[in-house]
Amino acid sequence: MLARRILAAALGAAAPAGAQLGGATPAQAAPRVLYYDASRAAEFVAVVHQGAQNWNNRVTNVRLEPVPAGQRANITVYVDNGWPRAYTQSLGNGYWYMGRQAVNQGYHPPRIAAHEFGHLLGLPDRRTGLCADLMSGSSAAISCTNAFPNAQEASRVNSNFATLQTVPLQTTGPRAYEWVTAGA
Ligand SMILES: [Zn+2]
């Protein structure tokens, strides 16, 4: 027991966190490709493609591409009459709903699509109320039509996928994100 503690202390001293960060070299490899399946998105197929394209236009370390025939999708998009919401199994893997309730209330469909893809790319909700923030979701005005991640959001997604050529996708565990906060 004591030996284990000493070993742990020695390891901690040998590899201070700052030294590791300072020594890291940004990966210059090809972007990680995530396949998405929009075939179940009914009247929102084009909107789903647009949401994916908006991310592709702003990030370099990951690309969202329609799943080729015979391949398994990382991300499946569904539609129902509820609120939009996303469920992630791990970074880059899961599914989300294009909920008609938000669309019927006037929320901009491409913004919803890009926002929900943002969850699959590892971003949480940030209910800042700002239209410039994609991840502010329904906290921004219904009239907000910004469907692109801002520089900070894009940068965070790039970091999430920066080391994936050498390191497996980290498992974040299952999570659920709702367009509208329960009880709000
Ligand atoms: Zn959300």
C-alpha cells in the first residue's frame, strides 16, 4: 500500500500536467469523418444536410458526411412532434431529433440542426441568450437565424477531435440534451 503511494507520487512528479501540455504538437492529419444518416428526417432532410455543412465550413479536425450505402452511421437523425433533443453515447456517436414543436413555434430549422450536431461533436448547452452562440439554443430569441458555430465553439470542436488520429475517441458516457429545459 505504502509502495503504491510512493510510486504514484513519483509518477506524478515525473509527468507534471503543464509539461505534457507544453510538449503536445497539434495533429496535422486528415479530419476525422463522422457519418450521419438523414434518411429518417422526413421533411427535414435538406435542413439536416445544411446543419452538417455549416459545421464542415467552420471546423477542420472533423467532417460530417452522409453515410454511404452499406456503412454504419455514427449519427442518426430522427424527427417527431416533440422538442429537438440529442443523445450521445460517446464523442461523435449518437442520435438526435429534429422536433417539430420547436419548428412550429418558429425556431429556425437550420439553427436547430446545427445546434443538435454540436452536441454530437461534444458541445454542451450554453443558455447565454445570445444569437451569436449556436449552443445557446432556445435561450436566444425565436427570431434568431444564426445557424453557424462561432469561433469559440468551432475551436472547441477542433480540440475535441485534435488527437483522434492517434488516440481513440474518448467515451463520455451517455448524455441527453434538451432544446428546452424541463420546467422552463
Ligand atoms: Zn441543446
